[in-house]
Amino acid sequence: MAKFALGHHREATEAGCVRAVLAEAVLTFLFVFSGVGSAMAAGRLAGGTDTIMGLTAVALAHTMAVAVMVSAGLHVSGGHINPAVTLALAAGGHITLFRSALYVPAQLLGSTLACLLLSFLTGGTATMPVHALAAGVDAAQGVLWEAVLTFSLLFTVYATVVDPRRSVGSLGPLLVGLVVGANVLAGGPFCGASMNPARSFGPALASGVWAGHWVYWVGPMIGGPLAGVVYEGMFMVRAGQQPLQSEETGF
């Protein structure tokens, strides 16, 4: 009986892992399709993302897409849709290294498929928006931009979704989306405000433009885990402490 129960538990765990990985691919696909699609549309309808109207439209689209996709995937995979989120949570022990190693390729695959589909659907009439540094912003500044913006994102994730003492209830995903939108408005004109290597990877692969692409890996992969370390070390409930409230989290 014990052997049967152990085998059943293992099968359930493996099935849950498969569902979670598939969810990350689908959720990232939908997020990138909306995010990149909004940037492509802004380039045609609002005079480009260099205008305040275009930038605001892109920021709003990313806000809504992140909020909805995180909410949709929270109970299945955690709704990471971002390798920087996955790495930060793995570093904090909130997800296993094995599962995180499966999440990242799934996120990259979802982003790539979304961008390839967008290229096909637009028939080449819209430019694929590849993240790039603005004139006057060098690589070091770009890395720092992305690190700070991603730190902001992950600090919000920890405070509103991961921390068992959170007091925002089910509003966590919306608040995460709002900080993404705010960061796009702040950093978009300077570095593109990716905060997400998967979000940058899909357009780069679909267009074949890789100039400075490493910036959008290094910056987020520094800022995300750093935010986790800071929050875990300074603000998270420690063993033996009584949290103000106890809520389950999908992360």
C-alpha cells in the first residue's frame, strides 16, 4: 500500500510538472503576443513607440497582459512568464532547480512562437520591435537600467505574491502588471525596459537582430535575484516568527 501511494504521488508530481511547464510556454506565448503585438501596432497607428501616445499604449498593453497571465497561471505554474522571475524564485528556494531548468526553455519557446506568428500575420508590413539601447546609452548603462527595473519587478512579486504576510489578497498579479507598465514608461525610451529575457529573445530570433541582446539577459538576471536576496534577507518572515496572516501561494 505504501509503495502504491508513493508511486501515485510520484506520478501526480510528474504530471503537475508537465502541466506547469506547458502552462509557462502558453502563458509566455500569450503575453509576448500581446506585448510585441502592441508595439508593432503602435509603430503603425500612433507614430511609433517614440511618441508618448505609442509608449503609453505599449505600457498599458504590457500592464494588462502581465496581470492577466500571472493570474491565469498562478495556480498551475506560478505564472512566471519570465526567466528572471524563475531564477529569482529558484534562488530563494520557492521553486526547484529542476523545474526552473524546464521553465526557462518553455518561456523562450513561447516567446519565439508568438513572434514568428506575429511576423506571419502582419505579412512583413510591421517592423518587429527588437529591444535596443537608445542613442547615448552605453552597454553598462543599459545593464544597470535593466537590473534596476527588474529589481523593482521582483521586489513587487515578493511583496505582493510570495510573502505570506501580504495584505493585498488576490490583487498581487495586478500590482505586478502595474509596476511593469510603470517601468516601461520610465525606461522604455532609454533601454526598452524589457525586464524579461524571454520577452527580448523572441523578437531577436524572429528578426535575426542580436545587437546588444546580451544586455537583456545580464541586467534582468542580476536585478531579479538581487531583489530576491534583499527581500528574503530583510523583509520575509523567518522560521519561528508568526506571520500576520497565512495564505497559500502558487509560486
